[in-house]
Amino acid sequence: MKSDDLESMSVLADPVRRDLYRFVAAQGRDVGRNEAAEATGVQRTLAAFHLDKLVDAGLLEADFRRLNERRGPGSGRPAKVYRRSGPERTVSLPPRDYRTLALVLAEVVDRLDGDSEGQDAARRTGERLAAASENTTLTDVLVERGYEPYEEDGRIRLRNCPFHVLAETHPVLVCSMNLAMCEGLLRGLGEDRLTAALDARPGECCVVFAAKDVSG
Amino acid sequence: MHLAQLNVAHLIAPIDGPELADFVAALEPIYAIADSAPGFVWRMKQSDDPTEVITHEYGDDLLVNVSVWESREALWNFVYRSPHLELLRRRREWFLRTAVPYTLMWWVPEGHVPTLGEAMERLESLRTRGPGPEAFTFKEFYEPGAAGASPSRAEIPQ
């Protein structure tokens, strides 16, 4: 754990900032000051102050963008917008480092060509996690696991990859295991109307859930 | 500079056999995704057949593809962040596992069209001498013009 990660977290001690951070993170796109203020029920100047504190702490990043299509005189200055910043923060007290060990283990599984054993273990883990969860719907379990689900074209997509660092170093292994874990979540919930599949695209988790094709 | 890549795979069965049917069926849509992917520059073709498999003198069981991309990110997003990922997930159904590297990259001047011979020589270099500026991988990646420079290792956790 880096000491600045702990400092970043302490910025979130303020409940207004926490609400603003959660709101911006959940949108998955650039958010203006007005929108953030309205959504969290605080004044615009107060929202702006706290949003900039979150930028200073590195939890959000800011940009300037025209929020409407108008151009030229009268279209106004570009507005300041915010989005979640890329780098991840981990705070563990006392310090723990599961990431380095996970990287080593992923390397071992790759070398042993243990993809299918990895997927089997991930499927069992998903099943256990879902069965042990207090949540009973897929969406709630996905939220609990940090996937940040959202709906698009009748399918459930996942905004966040909980295994991002490993998915960058061992993408095929980790994405295959992630799919298997998601299949396990469905099984653990007894949810047989949905099916999980890989549909990777940049910046998101690789798995999507769709209604089972019962026509075939 | 543009990023060229070679990928080789040893088929477990003849390309026109039932074992490879799912893979062959996926070729046309995957080629179409590659051709329209952001940052795609070129890929090796021998005909207009949308399901073409490159023929060559390195053995009938060896599947090869060579392509050129604008950047590491463009190639990465096609390989791992598109429907191509599903083919990689299922690779053991169609290809033999190899203990030696089966994919590599190198930088080429814009407009350069790599040949298969050039690509295979670089694969040999990667296999015998390990990664370097003339033949490298995603894991041990070299920036363009960085002869003698150390790779930017993606593996090291921050």
C-alpha cells in the first residue's frame, strides 16, 4: 500500500464527497457540475468545490468540454466535466499484497496450461459466492462483487472489471476464468433464465448476461 | 512507425475437418471485425476469399496470420477486447499447445508491407534470442526506436 492511497481514501470521509464520487463513478461517462449537484442534492458551488477536491486526491479526473452542440458566439465557455480516474487504489490495514501473489499464480497456471482447471475452480467459487450471498438477484450479486452492472439492449453489461490488473497481464486466462465465475454465480443463484458469454470491448468487463435463447 | 504482428498456431486436425469447423466458421466475421477495427492498417491476404487461410511452405498444420496496426493499443483491443477473445478462450479445441512463443510484434515504417519470410525470421529470433526491439511480445514490449532500451514490462505490479 502506498501512503498516498490512504490519503486518497481519507478525502472520502466527507459524506457529500462520497455521494459525488459514487454518482460520477456510476455514470461511466463525463459528468458536469450541474448534473452532479442535482443528483446529489447539493448546491452547484458546493458540488464544484468537492468535485475538485476529489480531482486533487486523484480519485476523479477533470476535463473541459462543450456540453451542448452550439458553437460560436453565445455557446458559452466549455464546461468542466469529471470522470473516474483510471489508477486503482487499495487500502489494506495492516498491509496485504494479494495482487503480487495473484500475478505469480496466474503465471504458474499459464505455464502449466491449467486454463481448464482454472475455469473449473472459478466456476465453483462463483457458485459458492452466490449461494453464500445475502443477495438473491443477479444484479445485486454483481453489484456486491464490484462488477457495476448496467443494462444495454436488453442485456446486462459490466462497467468494471474487478480483476483488471491480472486481465492486463494474463487476459485469456483471467477473462476465461471470469466468464466461468459468472456462470457459477448464475448456478449458485439458481438463475436458469440467463446465460453468460464473452463479449469483450475496451474499458469494460468482458462478460455479458443475456436471456437464454429458448427458441432453439 | 506501425506495429506488425505474426501469429502462428499448430492445428490439431486438418483445416477442412469437422474438428476445425467452428473455427473456420468464425474466420469471416473475425476478419471483418479486424478490417474495421480502429487502428487496423493491413493484413496478409492471398485472395478475395473472406474465409481464406494463408498457404505457405512452413507446413500444412501451421496456421499463420500477419497484420499491421497503428499502435499497441489498437492491436491489443482487437486481440483481447473484441469477439476475437472468444476464439482465444477456445484455442485448445483447435490448436496444439506449444512451449515456444507463437506470437510476436515488431515495428515497421509506415507503408511497409511485411512478408511472411521476414515475420518467420523474427519469430526464430524471438525463440532463440528472446525478446528484443526486433521481435517482442505484449508482455515484454519495446517502444519504437528503442534499440538497446529495456522493455516496458507490463508484468511488474505498481
